[in-house]
Amino acid sequence: MSEEASVRLAVPDIGVRERELVVEALDSGFVSSVGPFVAEFEQRFAREIGSRFAVACSSGTAAIHLALRVLGVGQGDVVALSDFTFIGSANPVLYLGASPLFVDSEMTTWNMDPQLLEDELARRACNGQPLPKVVEVVHALGQPAQLADIGQVCGRYDIPIIEDAAEALGAGWSDGPLSGQRVGSVGKVAMFSFNGNKIATTGGGGMLVTDDEDTATRTRHLSTQAKVQGVGYLHDEVGYNYRLTNIAAAIGLAQLERLPEFVSAKRAIARRYDSAFANLPMVLPPRVMGLDSTYWLYSVLVPKGARDPLLAHLARKNVEARPLWRPLHVQPIFGAHGSVGGATGEDLFERGVSLPCSTGLDPASQHKVIESVTEFFDQGSSE
Ligand SMILES: *Cc1c(COP(=O)(O)O)cnc(C)c1O
């Protein structure tokens, strides 16, 4: 360890209120998934998103698994989903024996390219090939996807959308057909994650939201071992133990109260980085009129070949940074499945670097990150 304090990538922001509510949960004796904080967290969360129903889950991955299952995805079905994302978006597709079809990103938002999706659906319809049962759209890094366009394409073929909003709690649209809506309120179903590095955390957890009452009821049922109420251990289908605990919900409630504070902190960090980096040879995170990102994980694209030298330089400076995801179409476990495009996702992976952006990042630490990045380009990337 060097003597210099390290600047961490993204650490949780846990305050007094979180501690108070956890103690309250512990003292109440409701430590597991039955307890008042779970229901309260669901109700407040649904209101926050602008959805009718919310079902708290043990993880974001569990919420995606339930969402796919409730939308009828099973053996042999095709699920079209974003190629450039964390693996948690895609693993549940394989849990169900379905086949992922990875759709590449566009450079505007770094999210699913609506045109590629449209062309692929048209091609499949024309050739009599199976259409995806579901389209799963990721709002990567806090940046809303082009969901108005994707929604139009899916509407034409009557394909439901799952929003993977794991990273985008608090983001939304302020222009166009979705103006005024939050991410998670557009798809038939949406999910969020409360893992430790997400914008709001419960330690580990997730949430499924929907406006459809049957979908919410069935999700809740499947998440609690498909136990039929009131008749004594009757289980009418194969379920899961996927509920959030009351202790975790206590943390979630306190975090949700602070969401506006978290979102403005992330946006302020992004603004400062954007202006500090304006003259460096880097592509800055998407800034798209009307698609309001939270900049959950502030990430830039550096020139080809400069990613690893920059990461090494930052590591020497005790600044924690990391590459963006390797796109899913090149992951060995998905090798046999289909993909559309892929060059943009590969480019994002080869050139992408995420920089420290904890909501509690102090100005001195941010200055240190800016200085370290600037120094790297001043010295030339050949060091
Ligand atoms: C974190 C994340 C998930 C999975 O959520 P967990 O709570 O970690 O299971 C899924 N999709 C995306 C895009 C994520 O970032």
C-alpha cells in the first residue's frame, strides 16, 4: 500500500437513517422476508418509479429470472437482449433453457440499437424464423435507452419489453413521447438491483415493477416457493426462494429517501469530469437531449490501445478504475447463441474505462482523479 489515500470506484453511501431502520428491523424480530418494511419499501418504490406494483426480490438477477418466467419464456424460446451489459442480464435466459439473441449498441446511448433490432425482427418475420418472446433492454451505466423507438418496433410484433434498469434508478426521459417518465415505467415489466455498488443499495436485493396486477401477483407467488395461501403447504408450481428480507428492506427504505441526493451527486460529479476532460482525447459519456442519465458509473472511451496503460497509470496513483464489460456475444458460455452486430460493444469494451464516482466522492478526491487522468495524456500514453 502506498501512503497516498486511494480513491475507490464506487462505494455505498450508508447514513444514520439506514442504521436506525436496520436496528428497528432487528428489534422487531422480523428479520426474514416477512415484515412491514418489505411492503413499505415496495409501495414507496412503485410510487417513485410511477408503476402500480413492485415486488421486492433477493437480487436483481432473481428479478430478471422471475420477469422472464412470468412472461412465459421457456425451453427453446428466443430472448433478444442488449449485448453490452453485465452478465446478470443474460444468465436467467439460460436458467430457463431459452436462447439469447444479443443486439449490439448504438454509439449515441451505448444501449440497444433500435434500428438493428428492427432489421432483425423484420428479417426473422420475413424468413419465418421464430421471433423473440421478449425483448430485454438494458439502461447501461444510468443512461436511458431509446425506448420510444424500441417500443414502437416491439409493438408492431406484439413483443413485451423487460427493462433491465439495474443501473439506472432515478434516470428518465424529459423530451419526446416518453417525456416525464422514469426508467422502469415503460416496459411491461422492469427490474432494478440494490447490489452494493448500485446507486441505492440494500446490501443485496432487487425489485420487479409492473403496471399489470396479474404479473405482480404471479411474480410474488413464484418468489415465495409458489405457496398457495391459506390451505397448508400446497405449492401449485415450481417456485423460488427469491424474497427480499425485512433487514434489507429497512436499508432500502432509508436509501430511497436519499435517492434525489444520490442522483444529483452523480450528475454533479459527471458535470465536473465533463468540463475537466473536455480537451482530452477521450469520448465522454453520452449526453442525449431528453434522455436524462444518472451517470451511475462515469465512463469514458480512450483511444485504441490506451485503456490498459491508463488503468495501470491510475492504479499507480491509487485511483481505482476498471474496464467496461466484455460484450456478451464473446463470452464463452454464450458461444453457440446468436447475435446481431457486435462491433460497437467490442469497441466500448476495448476503449472503455470507468472512473471513481461514489456519491460521497469529495472534491479533493475528484481533483486527484482529474489530475491523474490529465497527467496520463500529458505524458503521452507510451509510458
Ligand atoms: C447489477 C446488474 C444486474 C444484476 O443485479 P444483481 O442484484 O447483482 O443480481 C443485472 N443487470 C445489470 C445491467 C446490472 O448492472
